Amino acid sequence: MLTPLLALSLLAAPGAKPAPATNAKCPVLGGKVSEKSKTVVVRGQEYHICCGGCDTTMLKNPDKYLEKDGTPKNAKK
């Protein structure tokens, strides 16, 4: 049985290309983002963020900002 940490490391294997970002709002602060916005990779998925502080915040507690399937919690339903 794989430990959760090992399982996560296999999902985000070095050299694996992350899925491209498609979000229109920053998952952390909700600000408008574009294709040119800074990105952060969480669980093998890229997300556009509105500012440099949001990457650290999101990486510290991704479950606060992302649904189980990786959709930002502030995305339109």
C-alpha cells in the first residue's frame, strides 16, 4: 500500500507537464486573471493567480481553495 505522500509524489512526477491553467479568477483572492498572469502548479494542474503572494498561500493549503476534482472553489458553478 502506498503512503499518501508517496502517492502524491507519483502524481506530480518530476518532468511531468502540468495540465494548463483555465481559471478566469484567482483561486485565492478572486481577482481577475489572464493568460499572461503568473501561475502556480498544484497537484499536477496549473492555476493562474493574481499576485506573487497567492502562490505560497495556495501551496500551503490547497484544500481551502480547490475542490476535490481540482476546480477552484470560487469558480462559477
